[in-house]
Amino acid sequence: MTDNWPVIAPAPGTPACGPPSFEPERGWTVTRHADLRAALTDPAFQVPAVGTGRPGTLAWLRATVSRFSPPERHGERRAVVVAALAPLNPDNLRHDAARLTMDVLDRAGDCFDVIRELARPVPLRALADRLGFADPAAAGTAVAVVATAYHPGVDPALTARADRAVAALLALAPQGPPAVRANLIGLLVQACDATAGLIGAAAHHLLPPATPQAPTTAGTADLLAEVLRLDPPVRATRRVTVDGVRLGGQDLPAGSPVLLRFDAANRDPQAFTEPARFQPGRPGAGLLTFGTGERGCPGDRHALALATGVLDVLRERCRRGPTPLRHTPHPTLRVPTNLEVIVR
């Protein structure tokens, strides 16, 4: 690491590490690295149930993808996702993302919005193309609409637009059983905001206005790992206890809602030496931002490859503009709304 790397302060609202805490209106919040790892691998903690809906709608999609599946359906649906990702070489995805990024930069003027022009469309287009979607650009546009309403609890007004976008994606998806097609769409939706947030955070932290390229020999993959740790695009995930369980010295009754805070656990001093220090390639207890156990993200290598392809080009050709960074309000995600980048 060099002295020129920024100190990445916790995002607003990031809690400090401590034992599991309870609030009557919000349930339990878990912040320590060891407690999160235990909860993510303990079958007493399950994803909250989602409702069903008419085939081809957002509710149907949520009820069919592995992300929200109950334990008895999760294994078979996850296997669909793993099988779809198996032929996709991360190196090819990285090259695809880099090529598409260079195409955007070649057409751009002196500056452009990296979120609108790169962070959202490029990874989705590259992944949709490799997954066999017809018209990958149109698929990416529809996925972005679905992503705004994908997680339960968002504004119901978004549902009608998302329903139409799901129908459009089904028309573009490769032919196959409905559950397979739903999980291919789910792969794109899962990649949408999370990958865009990672690219946006990395561009913000690694491309300061005064230095077009960070003075380091660290590879982009190591840099992204530290951005994932210190400013993760997925701040938290939800679980509910199906049995009474003891976690971190606290007894959680069955039926308790639980919020697992990745952003806090990634700064746990019991897991990381000097946790606030930006240190590419650092040893440590391991990131939990992609989850772990049976529900760990099956596409972590692919997501990092897509982000790496974009960032490799940005580090070489761009610097960040002076526009203040803002983020889209969301209970569990942290995605910049816009980020000006200046082409050198």
C-alpha cells in the first residue's frame, strides 16, 4: 500500500461491531464477523418467505429464483444457476467488459457519467450475451427496471413496470423450462445493482481527481477486494430464525427477523488488523459480502471479473470528476446515483 490511498470512512448508518442487538420494531441486528459467518451457515437462519404470483410477473420471478427459495427448493434451483455459470470463463467476461468499456470511452466526450454509461449497462450486457439472451442491450435495460423492485418491501408503484420488464426478459431469454429461464433472469438481476455499486465505489475511491491513476502495483482484483470490504455495495442481508438459536451470547427466539450487516462485519477488529486501513492484498478472516455456505453467491468470480474489466480501463484512461457523490436510498444496497469521470 502507498500513503496516497484514501482512508475509507464507514458509510453513514454503518453500525459498530458488537453483540447481536434487538429493537422491537426492527428485530435483531448482527454486526460481528464471527456472528455473521455463524448465521450464514446455520440452518436455523433462513431467508424470509416471499409470496407467489401469476407466471411471468415480478412476484412469480421472486418465488422461482434460488435467491428467495425455501430450503426444500433452494438446492435444485441453485443447481440451475451453477450450471448456467459453469461454461462462462471469468477471463472472457473480463475481456468482454473491458472491450465494451473502451467502446464507450471512444465515443464519450471529455467526461461522462460512469454509473449510467458503464457501471449498469456494461456488466449486464456482457453477462446477458454470454448467457444467451437475445439482444443483450435490451435485456440489460429490462433487468435494471426489475432490479428497482426486486427485493420485497420496496415501493409497490414500481411493481407494474417490473412486471412488464419480466415479460420482456422472458421473451429474450433462451428457451427452456420456466424455472430455468427465471433463474437466468435472476442471475442478471442479482448482478445489476451489486456490480454497479462495486464499480461506482471503486471508481470513486481509486480515481481521485488529482491522480488519474493510483500509484500502486496492486492489481485491480486486490483493489476491488478492499473496496468490497470497506464500502460494500450490498450492506446487509435479511434472515429469519426458524428455531430458537443462541448467537453471539444472545438467545434469539424462533420467528425473529435478523439483519446481517456486512458493512460492519467487514470492519470487525477481531477479524481484520487495522480494519479501517485500505490495504490491497491484505490477509484476514475473509470477506462475507458475497455470503458463505449453501447460499453464498455462486457468481462471485464472474461479478469480480466484470468489474475488473471495467476498472482496468478506467484506471488507465480516466480520472474522477469533481461532482459530489450521492447514493440511491435503499435499506440494504449502496449504489451511487451518478459519478462523473473525466477522460484523459
